[in-house]
Amino acid sequence: MSHAKQILQRSLFASTTAANVPKGHFAVYVGLSQKKRFVVPLSYLNHPSFQDLLSQTEEEFGFVHPMGGLTVPCNEDDFINLTCHLNSS
């Protein structure tokens, strides 16, 4: 199993968060001070750039995610740029 999938498995979503996520997707909270919730496809886990982002998340937060879902330590614009790039590839 890839390292990114292991990170995702270890960060358990609160049941209320998981209930609002469509099948084949997962929720992440993005931001440095204010956190915004994004729902992204599981296919992003296959992309090396997203895997790098998850590794940074693990280094900064470990597996304690205060928002109840996976918290990503980057600014919102960088996350949107990354996901837009993943959508086009």
C-alpha cells in the first residue's frame, strides 16, 4: 500500500464528515490559519505531487487532525493550483 494511502487510512474522519462525502472522494481541510473544507477524488492519491503534500501533512500534524478530517498545511491558493493541475493531467 502506498504511503499516501496509509496516511489517509490513519486519519479517521468523524462520522458526520464522512457522511457528507460522496463515494470515491475524501474531505481535506486546507489552510494555514483559516481552514476550508475541500472534497477531492481518491484518484489524487496516485499523484506524486499530492503524495508529497500528504507527507508534509504527516510531518507537521502527525495523525492528529483537529478538524476531524485530514488537515493540509498549505495556503488555499496553492492547494487549488495543485488540484487544478491534477485535474488536467
